Amino acid sequence: MSKPRGSRNTLSPGGWQISPHAAKLTRRHRAIARADPAFEQALRRQTLYPQRIDALIEGQTNFIGKPCDRCGSVKRRVFDCGCWSCKQIARPIVLDGRNRLAKRWEATRSRDGYEAILDAKRREAAGDCYRVEIGDWSAQVYPTGRLAVQCQRLHIDTPDLSTVPKGHLFELGMANPELVEIMRTAGWSV
Ligand SMILES: [Zn+2]
């Protein structure tokens, strides 16, 4: 017996385990705020928008707040104050009146394009690449377009040259014509 009688490992889910923070407002916040005015007041002190808490208690998912910096819309989400229309664009799910998916996601590329990319990834995983050696520079051009570059003299070993900051890459290219030649061989427009 290493524990006192009646001790528990897990906390039972009770109302007050939802803390009165307004960062993310969920349906459990709504239920508690409807039942407990102290909780509601605590939530109001956490947010700039009293209308957000009114909307939460009414069961709405949006309210009128500050205009969005990006699109100028004043409609905001109760859940996290995010701009309603910008969030809709980021996650374009259209629901019908019964909360079912009304519109499917649109394909971003054709079946052939998708399979070509998948094939390139498979070939890359299998080790298929085109090797280039110029001076003390060596490089591998992979089917997905990734360009890995190594140079012992300058202690360069990058698995993906496209992740190198552009200004840095420009300076390197000015000082090392071999690198520019490698980039041309890989199909970069330099
Ligand atoms: Zn917006």
C-alpha cells in the first residue's frame, strides 16, 4: 500500500477544470458561463470584446469585432477571435443546414500530376539521383528537384540548396562560379 486510502490517479472531469481563459472558447466554456456568472465575468475580463462573450452565451459562433488587417471584414470567430472570412479561405469547408459536408475539396492537381510527384518521391527514396562533380564541389540532383551540395573546402554540406537564404546563396555564387555551374546543371535559372 503505497498510496493513501481513497487517492486517485486521474482527475474526474468537473466543470471547474475548464479554466476561465478566453484564448479558446469552447462549448464547455459556454455551458459553464451560462450556469455560473462568476465564470462569465472572469471570461469577460480576458477578452477585448464583451460582444464575444454575449455571442458565446447566445450560442453563436461569430461576432462583430475589429476590422481584419488582411481583408477588412469585421466578422470574427467566437472560438479564437480569428477573422471569419480569412479562416474560411484557409479551410474552405462548406456545410449544409444539417451540418453535413456540402462541397467536396477541389483537386489541386490532376491524377497524372499527382502520380508523377509520387513517382519522383519513390525514386528519390530508392536513391535515384544524378551526380555532378565540378572542381571540389559535388552535388546530387534528385527526381523531386531537390539539390544537395557538398564542398569540403568551405565546410558546406546542405541536403537542400533551396533552403539556403537567397542573399547568402547570391554571395556564395558570386565567389564560386562552380556553384553557379552546378545550379545551371540542376536546371535552376541563374
Ligand atoms: Zn480577414
